[in-house]
Amino acid sequence: RSGKLTPSQVAKNIIAMLEDCDKSTPPLRAIVQWDQEQIMLMAEASTARYKNKCTLSYLDGIPVCLKEEFKVVPYHHRVGTVYLGTEPETEDATVAKKLREAGAIIIGVSNMHELGTGTTGCNPNRYHKIPRNPYKPNHFTGGSSSGSAAAVAAGLCPVAIGTDGGGSVRIPASFCGVVGLKGTFGRISAHGSLPLSYSTVSVGPICTSVADAAIVYSILAEPDPLYPYGLKQPKATLSGMCAPDLKGLKLGVDWTFFKACDAEVLSICEKAVEHLQSLGASLVEVSLPEMEEMRVAHVICILSEMRDFLKPDFNKHFQEMNLDTRANMALASQFTALDYITANRQRTRSMRFLQEIFTTVNCILTPAVPCTAPRIYESDLLTGSSDSSFTVRSMRFMQLGNFTGIPGIVVPIGYSTAGLPINFQVMAKWWDEAVLLRIGLKLEQFRHQTKKPSIYYDILA
């Protein structure tokens, strides 16, 4: 607003940096498709609006990227594969359309785990390659919204959009030390994204701060006539988000569940809980029942739905898929209709348990991921990575939110001794994202320092 800097100048900086990160060793591979002309057109229009004092929203002129799972004109909708999106897109996904209407500058589409089938972000195919963790380039970013988290952590844009069916926004945000918000199921329209799993996937922003996540959420969260799951939602609010303390809030913790993580992660997460208590919130011990059943049921639901949707791909493009995608799809084809029905009965049970728990607490606290970002090995670059035990472990604290549709936020709270980020998670009842943002703001105060990643671009310089 002061005119010291224009969206056009910022856009020029970003273009120079996108060229640079493609040439660096190893390349960052956060943004996999971008177009200089497109970026400049949006930036110049925004610059003119600032000059004429007629900006469209808080996001006017703000650089954003969207996961390749979304249709974004004029890019290829490849969804992390080599065989999809052979022609450039002619129609935007709802979130891309809304971002354009808000005046945001879409700097491109971001890398992702092929078809969203993993939590490392490892995608060795020729269009994507492996995105690097800006904190330690020889470590993974997490997945499946891998490029989105890397782009935000590396400073290329303060906002990225991802999808989350088994932690795919929250895991990479946590491994890259940024904020990730998974909305309630149906809260933000997924129209125009590839419908890989229709009952577990939510859309959400990955941002540098909780305040930024709140701004993006307030612009994107509303019913979309093209997306039936979110039509009956209550109005999104940010009420009470900026309350000076947390008095009156009851925080639920199931300690047995909470403690199933690395010692380093546990010790800092326990301190974060104490910090929230020191702000006036009270701690209530809760018991999350049938977590093992819930976990298995979530895997059956998400993989069965993906297998169903990808049946033609599996038959026709099997040879072009990454090895880990083939393994996951082959595993999925072993589930029966009976398994799927039983898993959905478990969903009803799990949602009932949560309904009861949320009559006594405002939220449930957990670490975000039980460990820090794993290392990248040479072989991963060629053949990909398939480590089922890591996948299962990385999703431990994530699946409850995907399976039952409740919202969750992850916020960076510190670092391991090796210098890798550690995040903390807060989940709340359906449609109560406001309380997540309120607690998230207070969690940010707990983090007394933010370490600069080793790959970092200052787009305002």
C-alpha cells in the first residue's frame, strides 16, 4: 500500500528465483510448471489496482502456488504423473478461480507425490523429480503436497494450496517447518482437483504463519454449487481468533496416543502443551477409542476409493506409474467390498466417539508427525522410495482427521538437534476452524526463534 514495492517487482524477483532454483544443485523442484508471461500479466494488473487504490482483497498481489492436483489454466493437470494432462488446462479449479478473483498472483503449480499415493514426496519421474527440504536438501519434504510446502518454506511464496487425504497438507508442512491447515471435510471446494478419494480428502492452505492461513481460509471457505459435499456448511468465521489468552478452552490429550513418537519430538510437544496451559487453557485427559481399527479402516477407505477411480489408469498406464504407486494400487486391489463396508461402519463409530469427546473438550492435541523428515538416498532419485512402515508411522496423528472429517492445523514449534523442523497439531470439532487458528496463534509465540532454511529466497529484496 505504501508503494515502496509493487507486485510487478515482486513477480520479477520470483521469476529470477524460479530460474535459479531450477539450476541449483540439487534443484529445489518445488514449482514444476510456471510461465513468465502469466505471472507478469497478473502482477501488472495487481500493480495497477494498488496504484488506483482499488485492491480486490488481502491477497491482492500476493504470490501463491497450487498443487498439481488442481486444474490451473494454462498448465498441464498431470497430478504428479507422466501420462495425465497431455493438453494444457482450459478451466480453473474452484480454488484457482477464487484466488484469481482475490487478485492473487499464481506463480505456477507445485510438485506432488505421484497421484498423492505417499507421504515422502519422492517422485522420480521425468516431469517432477524429487523436491528438496529447504532446511536440509538431502531430506524429503514429506507428501503428498510436497512442492507446496517446499515453495512456502523456501520463501518463493507465502501461500500454497494442497490437498489432504492422509496428512498430505499437514505432513509436508510439518517436515518443512511451516503452517498447514486441513479444513473440515467439504469446507473448501475440491471441485477441479482429481477426485482420488472422495470421502477422506480436504483442501487447505500451507502458509508461513497462522494469520496468513486465516486470511486464505476466510477467502476460500464457502459452499460451492459444483461441490456437493460442502453445500450445507455453517458460515466460516474467525470469531475469537485474536483473544488475548486461552481462558475457558479445554484441551483434550490422550497421553498414550500422544507419546507414540520420537523422544525429541515428544519433549518439545509436551512443553508446547504446558505453554498453552500457561495461557489459561485447561488440560483434560481423554481416551480416543479404537484407534488401531480407525487407522486400518482409513487405509481401506482411501486406497479402495483411489483404486476405484484409477481403475482405467491401472489397466492402461501401469508401466508408466512409479513403482510405489503400483505397489499401493496392487495392495488396494486386495480389499473386498466387505472390507470397504466394514471400514465405513467403523467411520460411523469413530465419528460418534468424537461427538462425545467434543462435548467435554474444544480440541484434541497431538504431535504433528512422530519423527522428522527422512533422508533421501541415491537410489530414491532413480527408482523412488517405498517404505510402508514409514508411511504408516508418518500418518499416525493424521488419519483421525481424514477419516472423520474434522479439521486440523499444524504449527512449527521448534527443531531437532539435527536442525529439522518439528510441528504440533491441534484438531477441533467439525466446522470449528476458528478455535484452531486461535490456538495456533498462541503456539507461534511458544517458538522463540525461527531458523532460516538453508535454501531460502527473499522475494521482497
